[in-house]
Amino acid sequence: MENRIQIRRNVQLLMPLLFGILGIVILGTGTRQATADEHAEEGWVELFDGSTLVGWEQRNGTAHYRIEDGAIVGKTTDGSPNSFLCTTGKYGDFEIEFEVKCDPRLNSGMQIRSKSKADSGRVFGPQVEIESTKAGGLSGYVYGEATGRGWLTKEQDRKRHKYFDDQSWNKYRIVAKGPTIETWINGNKVGTLVDEEAGKTHPEGFIGLQVHGIGRGQGPYEVKWRNIRIKPL
């Protein structure tokens, strides 16, 4: 009898603790669900699932694209022209974020609102630059890939900087709305481009990951991308 009374007392003492633990578990689950719902409500869409290239297709060049450790890896091939891994979907006004790590000996870029020429299939359109910053680089400025216009960011606005870390992953943020393209690298504002012509000729298009062409006997070099997501505006 005494044993049963003691057990009952022990249970009564433990009940507040058990309810407290249960409350913490429920609160944690609710917080995770709220975070997931909040993320979904923000409108972000993952362009790369971390394990497949579903939703992507290669255009131009012979560079090799593969998946390694949750990242897309682009590797140069001897004598290849510029290669691009492009989304199958098209995007107009948007905000995009991604991380990139690039061999300092290789030039790269992200195509936005880009197209393929009808006669040759050549990718052309605005490209946000990715390059080494050892001597002060031009990463984050906008180039007109195969448009015949060269740099879209004006010379006086292309101030060299060292925001891009040659040895680590770098986080890019790009906001394209109408004729305006804004860029950030690792939280640092790089520039604001307002280009009415590009806004008219390229109001929308695919996203492309460039592996720049190299001459024969050079390389191989690699560039890597991960955590690529977009939010239509």
C-alpha cells in the first residue's frame, strides 16, 4: 500500500515536468512549421534542388556540368567557347539569390532575362559578372553577353572592388525590375543599372550559369553554384 502511495506521489511530482517537456516539443514543431509557412508565403522558388538538374538545360559550348556536394559544378573543356546551363523557365521581374565559388583563373557570370539567337542558338543578354578580385575586380557589374554592346554598366560606374572572396563561397543578390538591375555581393551593394534599351530588348528570359571559354592547352578550371532561388516580383 505504501509503495502505491509513493508511486502516486512520484507521478504527481513528475507531471509538471512532463507537461513542460511536451510544451517545448509542441512549441518547437509549431515554430518550424511557422518558419516554413513564412518562407513559402514570401514567394521564393528553389531553382536547384541540390541533387538533380531538372529544370535546366545546356546551351552552347562543351563545358561539363555535374552535381557535387549539393552544388552545380561547371568545368571547362579544352578550346570550348562559352557554355551556359540555363533554366527551362523564363523570368521577367524578380529577385534572385545564389552562392558561387570560382577558380581565380576563370571568368564566369550569371545570365538573366537571356535568350538564344534564332539562327545560331547563341545565348545573349544581360550577364552579372563573376571574376577574381585579386587586383580589384568587376564582379557584380552587368555585361551585355553577345549583344554587341559590351559592358552595360557604364565605365564611370564600374568601380573596382574586393567584395568577391577568391577562396570562399560568395553570396549574390540580384533584383531586376523593369529597366533597373541592382546587385549585391556578400551584403555589399555593387551597383544599380538603369538601361532602357535592355529593358525593352530583354524584358524576360532564362537564367544561365556561364562557364567561360578557354583556349587550347589551358585549364581545366571550375566554377560552382549552390542555393539558387528566385522570387518573382
